[in-house]
Amino acid sequence: MMHGPLDPPTQALSVEGVSHAYGPRRALDQVRFSTAAASFTVLLGLNGAGKSTLFALVTRLYGTQAGRIRIFGHDVAREPGEALRILGVVFQSRTLDLDLSVMQNLMYHAALHGIDKRTARARADDLLARIALSDRADDKVRSLSGGQMRRVEIARALLHRPRLLVLDEPTVGLDIKSRADLVAHVRRLVAEDGIGVLWATHLIDEAEEHDQVIVLHQGQVLADGRVSQVVAHCGARDLRDAFTRLTGAASPPSTGEAA
């Protein structure tokens, strides 16, 4: 079941027939979907489904072997500069420098994007206020909790004011309250700032009924539509039941236990 095509001006991310293999092992097989601007889209799949490979292709860590990926119309292979300029990324692995302060991490990232120091400092101050970490600006990152580190990574990803934010399993390792706070914060970015979000997760309860959900399993898109549409199409009780029916596999957990 595929989500209806979006008009090009409303597409934040367009993935068109993307395949990727590691030697003989195919990680992605003709993956095709698009996400809308100013929307929260959930990429749902068990560990090993291909989510991280897809993120590596979107962010140009890997070159695209087959198919095309566009960010607001910019082909990531042909126009990488333009595409990545409007993309913010939070990877599954933590990427902050633990021995630098929160502010130093933010300022270093801003410098990489060519943002002058005065503008960078103003943006960093504003973002730290929004994530309630202004009082930790001069603290070393290693002194923060896991949830606070994730919030700093999101703030860093927003410094250059991207139009699309992609997050790969951002709540892994967080406690239930930190998970809920992080999801709520990113949803506010969509509602208040109009940012498009692609949120990759194996946790069922991070998807809400009005979200677009893309079910990725063994490198293939098995469903794409609003959560309520996917559930109805499968004749399921809820998204967990729909996932099980689609994949024939055990459904993803609904909390932070391992997948």
C-alpha cells in the first residue's frame, strides 16, 4: 500500500526506487516514498530493516547505487551542497565532543556551516533556551544526561536552519520520560517552525494516529500512509497488530526495550 504522490513543491524528502547492497547482501530494495513539508513522518522498522542504510544515503555518507533521493527538489547526488544545506541530521550514534562545552560544540558546528560567530552565538543562545539548557551552556557535554545530550544534538542540527530534520533512532538508551520529552520537542518544531521531520524508530508508541508511517522491513517498504490508514488497510486492531500482519515478524516494542 503506497501513500499518494505529493506535488513536488510540497515534498520535503523524495526517495525514488532506491536500492543498496553490501556485496551480495541487499539492504534496500526499490525503496520509494515521499514525505511532506512541515510534517512528522515515522520510518518504522525492526533493527536491521535498512533504516540506517537509508539515512546514510540521504546524508551522503554513502553514494546512491540505484535510484534517486531529493530534498526539497535537490538531488543529493547531483546537487549535494544545496541538498545538505537544508538538511539537519541526528545520527543514532552520539556525535558530540564530550570534552568540549555545550556552547563550544554548537559554535564549532556553526563554523563548519560558515555561520559568523555573532549570528551563531545568537542562534545557539536561542536554541539552548528552547531546550531548557541555557544554564548548561558552559558545562562539558560529558556532564549531561543522555536525554540532555540528545537535545543538544537536535539544537546543533537546527543551527543552520534546515527545512528537513532526519533522526535515526534518537531515543535509543533514554528512559521513558526523556523519550517522551524528546518526541514532544521535535513535534513542537513541526508545529511551530514548519520543519519537516523523518523520525526513524523501532518503537511503536512513537507514532501517533495522524502521522505518516512508512513500514520498512528487510529493505522493502511494506506500507506507507497515515497510521489510521495502515491499520484499516490491514484490518488490524492497532499499529502493532498491523506491523505483525504485514511482516509476519514479532512487532517492534512499544517502550525502550531492545528490538
